[in-house]
Amino acid sequence: MARRGWGNDMTRSIPGARITRAEYDEVSLYAPNRAVARIDLSDNTNLWGMPPGAAREVHRAASASITRYPPLYADELKQAIAAYLGGGVTPDMIVTGCGSDDVLDSAIRALGPPGTIVAHLQPSFAMIPRFARVNGLEPRPIMMTSEFDADADAFIAARPRIAYLCSPNNPTGAPLSRTSIERVIRGVPGVTIVDEAYAEFAAENMLDLLATSPRLLISRTMSKAFGLAGLRIGYAVGDPAVVAAVEKSRGPYKVSAIAARAAVAALTEDLDWVRERVALAVENRERLVRALRLGGYAPVASAANFVLVPVSDATGADRALRDRGIAVRPFAGLAGIGDALRVSVGPWDMLEECVSALTALAAPGEAGSA
Ligand code: PMP
């Protein structure tokens, strides 16, 4: 007999026994289309590859460091991150994790009592309302302004224990204004998390606010500019007391031995490599925006390594691109925007194919035309 109800429906396959909370059952499994594509512009990773020092350490560490546990809380990695960030950041202000996903999840669990509100920018990173729900908190979407900024008054009015901002924001690519971020930090009763997963591609970041804002936690990742998404390394920076609380909920051994060695090498030896690829990404992002405009689209101005392109039918446009071997991230009915495609920036030959396919689609009568 076929097994019934595995995956998301597992609870319902056990007659008479509720094994999860009702709000937990409402959370859907995060499962975007990850099917392999010839040109994958769907996940905002570094499409130029992996930094050389990190690659060498992956090969070395694979034969040396596997039988024993890695360091409990990745102290050497914290030191390398502190040196990379500069500006007075010390290792006791850093918590690492298995991707910034893990750090954000741990922060929400540590800093928000069950039943309290996580106010988050809408639209924004799709994992945040999920992390809120699975940790017993209540996600409260706060619609972005018409300038793609955070509505500070609405955040303050929600009186959240955790305010989540993302700058540059995913999926719009737009940076939030310093003024609105500062107003949220000052005005909400709890901790403000500023997710800076894409900060390396932006003109500005908020690290300097840490000196005056003990209720600010900034999260970062090595999955984007640093090209290490497969190793799963993220971190957050904040006041030592906040960071200690997050580290307790994160638990030990979250960064594997191989990941830690590669990340330290990337942060100490590969910064020129990373900066060169970031500069290329920024150059190609602007070129992509210009080409899309010429093709009849109105992309959102981006400070990240991706561009959001409003379309009339995201599902149809996604299917048409997939038929040509190109993967992007489709969004249907995005708040304040409508249907859109998020296109990651990479080497120009990859983007060129995507632009030509989209330009062909924009012809009158085609699915997804602008
Ligand atoms: N924050 C944002 C805004 C993201 O876009 C992502 C990845 N898509 C993450 C956090 C998580 O990244 P990771 O877990 O790979 O560090």
C-alpha cells in the first residue's frame, strides 16, 4: 500500500493524534523550483564561481578534519569576520551559523517570546514569516512604501518584539533609506534585524549604527558575494549580550569544519577576488537594467546582485524562459508590484541570453510581456 501523507501532510496521516501545533501546520514547506537549468539566474549566488583560497581549503579539509567535531562556536571564523568588517567590530559581537537562514531563525527564537509579533517588510525574504511561525511568534507584514522603502511609522505602530528589515531588499533589490532604518530601530520596543545578505553589492551598509544601537542585529551571508552558498555560512553582528542570546539558541557545531576553513581562507586571502567579482556584478547589473529597459521592461533600480522585473504573467514568462534553458525566480502577485521575475546578475553572456529571451517575450501578445 502506498504511504499516505508524507511531506507537508505527515500530521494528518497519524489518526487521532495531533503531533504539531495548528499554526505550525499552516506553514508551507519552502520549495521553490530548483530544477537544473542551462543558465541558472534564480538564486542570487556568485555565478563567477568560488574564491581560490576557499577552494583549496575545501580540498585540504576534506581529508583532514572530518572525524572530529568542528569548534563549538567557530571562534576562528568570528575573528576573520571581525577583521573583514573592521570599524570596531570584535569577535564577541559575532554569531555564526549554518547559512544566515540559521542565524535569522535562531535570532527570532532567542529574541521573541512565543506569541509576540515579528514585523517584517512586505514583500521581503520569504523565510521570515516561516521562521516566526515555527518558533511560535506572529508574523506581521508591513507593506513597503511606494518608493520601496520601509514604512517606519507602520513598524513602530505594530510594537513588535522583532522588526525585520532587509537592505538591499530581496526581492525588490532596492536599498532601504538610512532614515527609515534608524527610525525603526529607535521606535520599536524590541530588536531590529537588518538583513544585509546583499550589502557587498550596495553603496552603503548600516554597520556604523552598531556603535550607537544596542538593539540592532545585522545579518550577513557568505552565500552571495563570497560564492560559498553550498557550504552554508552566515553570521550576524550586534551587541555582545544580544549575540550571546542568539548563540545559545543557535547551539553548537553549526558551521562544519570544512565550511569554517574555507570561510576563513575566503575572508583572509580572497578579498581581492571577491571585490573584483562584486565590481563586475555591479557593472553587469546596470547593463542588465539598461538592456531590459530597451527591451520594453521597467526593472526596479537595484543595489543587489539581482534585478526585479515586473511582468504581466510571471508563470507564463518563467515557463517560456525555462523552455529556453533559463531559470529565473518568478513571483506571482507580489505585494505592491504584481507579477515579476527576479533575475540574478552574472557574467554577461548568461545575462545576454536572458535579455534576448525576455525581449522576444515582450513582443505584443506574448506571455509575460511588460
Ligand atoms: N537573507 C536574504 C535576504 C536572502 O536572500 C537569503 C538567501 N536567499 C538569505 C538571507 C539566506 O542566505 P543563506 O542562508 O544562504 O546565508
